[in-house]
Amino acid sequence: MNKEQERKYLAEAREMVAANADFRVFHNHFFSQSSSLLKGLNKEQRKALVKSSLYRKLAELETQLGVDQGYLTIDNKTGKAVEREFSGEFRLRLAKSLHQKLVIEAKREHVSLNQLCLIKLAQPLETASGGNSTGLR
């Protein structure tokens, strides 16, 4: 791979990071078997690519995105990025009136408050147009 191609890939990666592209999209774009970066490379060429500064820089950008978006965390012992583990629990503070409405609805539906909240939270988080339904972005 020549220097111009490397610059092109790095510029594209930096643009994706600046646009806060989804971590999984970034990963698949550069590191999947069908990516333009790996497509057409034989085994030896792939080995050389993995040892290159381009690959290292792309991996650093991918790690940055993964940490920023909550997919990865940095292991305190090794300093390496690892997939973030979730406990399946979090504490939620809400208005007393909303708490009351949820309890009443759960009773009416014959489910626990936890089950009702799980059902409500499992609804699609993004609108059909791809936007964020919370309006926070």
C-alpha cells in the first residue's frame, strides 16, 4: 500500500470519528474481511498490514470510538481496551408521580414493576428515520 492510500484511509477514519460514527460500523468498515482495506490482500499482505503504522493508527481510532461510545473500557491492569461488561442493573431516579403511574400500570397489567419497565425500555430507542427519539442529540 502506498502513502497516498494510507493517507486516504486515515482521513476517512478521522472523518468517521469526528462524525461520531457507530463503533461497530467503523470496525466493519475497516476490519471486516470484505472491507476495502483488506479486500484482495493475500495472507502475507494481511500479516504485513497488521504490523503497519496504518493498522495501529486505525486500531487506536477504533479504540477511541469504542471507549467514547461505551462499547469498550480500558483494563486498569493491562491498559488494553476490552469489551465492556454490564451487570444488567442500574439505579433510576424519577418523579414520584411517574413512579406512581408505573406501579398502577404494572398492577393493571399483572406484571412486576421491573417487568413493565423492561417492556417499555425494550421499545425501539431510535425513530424509524434513524434519529434519536429522546431529542438529546
